[in-house]
Amino acid sequence: MAEKISIGNTMYIKVKVMPSSRDESFIKLKENTYRIKVREKAERNMANNRVRTLLAQSLNISENKIHLISGHHSLSKIFSVS
């Protein structure tokens, strides 16, 4: 689930990730709530990197501006966007 929380110039996004999915998708469950499915496995940071790429594409910004804040080894993650 992804909630967008804005503090100053930084936006925080909560994401529920489903790794090793058959198809990739960026599902909006309700306003500011998303579930992201990726094909990559939850190994060696592969799924996290793919989620970061999908977030950058959906927000039309560079991947350099998106950072994983928490949830490195969890399905629920928080990303910051500056």
C-alpha cells in the first residue's frame, strides 16, 4: 500500500510489494494507496530496485531522487522522493 505523505520538499511513499509475481503491475487500491507487483525475486535487492524504477517511471522523475528509507527486508516499504 502506498500512501503519499509530504513534508517540506520531501514526499514519503508507503508501498506494499509483491515480488516474484507472474505479471508486473502498479495497482491503485484507493486514493494514494498502491500495491506493486514485480517479477524479480526478493533476493539481492532485485525487487527493491525494480520497484524504485517503476516509481520513477510513474512519477516521471529520475531514479536518483527515490530512496528506500525502511523495509529493506520487508514487503511493506517506505520510499522518499526528493
